[in-house]
Amino acid sequence: MKRALQRWSAIASLSLLAPAVAAAAENASTFANIVQSRFVHCAFYKAYEVDRTTGDLLLVEGRSDSLTYFQPIGGGRARQISTRMAGSRDVQVIETGKYLHFIDRVAGMYILTTVYGCIDRDKRGVCVTYGARQSRHFDPRVLSDPDAVYESLKGNSDPGFCDYSSIGVQEASRGRR
């Protein structure tokens, strides 16, 4: 009976763990497309707009307060260009299984861009638009536990979305030769 109870306890523990593992696996596979992309574009807003007919919260494309662009992500790094700062910068990339974080260090301050999940899929079920939030803060824990920092700041961060492009710059500029 003791052995049967131990086996049941192990099965119960695994069944409680399974949803968390499945959610992490789903997010990891969701982030695979964005991490492998050559170009990632993000738009951030100071606040949501409200749809007059439904009352839904909206982020209207083309009316963002800032844009951020990341190019090749690899080796825990990416290159970032933002409308909030001149020039391009190297940023740290941390994928935790739950979120994908881009961390920029600026004179003692951190700019945390967190991609939290898929918000739109194409006809094949491939994620094409991701929900994201961006915050500016002074919490150095972001380098060791970005999930905790994101969770504590997400209510005060700028909402937005990111998408990725599989079309390279050369293909887009062929007509300019």
C-alpha cells in the first residue's frame, strides 16, 4: 500500500506540473519564430484607445507613441533602434520560457521590452503578432530575474505589440539599384 501511495503521489505531482510545463513549451514554441527572425518591429503606446461601439481596449496601428526595431537575435544579444533614442544599441536578450525579454542599459536605467505571447495567428496557425510591454526603470534585478521585474512593472508599462519579418532588406530594396 505504501508503494501504491508513493506512485499515486508521483502521478498527482506530475499532473499538477503538466499544465505549467505545457504553457512554457507553448510560449517557447511561440517565441521560436520571433527569435529566429531577422527583423522584429514593435510599436508602443502610452495608453489604450477605447472602441466607442464595444468599449474594447485598442492599440491602433500607425498611432503609436514609439517604435522599436530589433535585428538579428542570437547569442543572447540583438541590435536595437528606437524612436526614443538616437542611433542603434546592443541589447541583451533573455528567453525564460515564459517571456522573451530585450534589456537595454542606459546610464544606470534599464529599458525592458517584454514579449509575453501570441495575439494573432495566420491561416496556418503561425504566430504573426505578439503582445508586448515596455518599461523604463532602475531595478537591477532585471538582469537576473527579468520575469519578476516584468510582473511587478507590467501595470505601469507601455502596452504594445511586435511582429517579425521574414523579408530581408535586400529583397525589399532590389528596385533601388
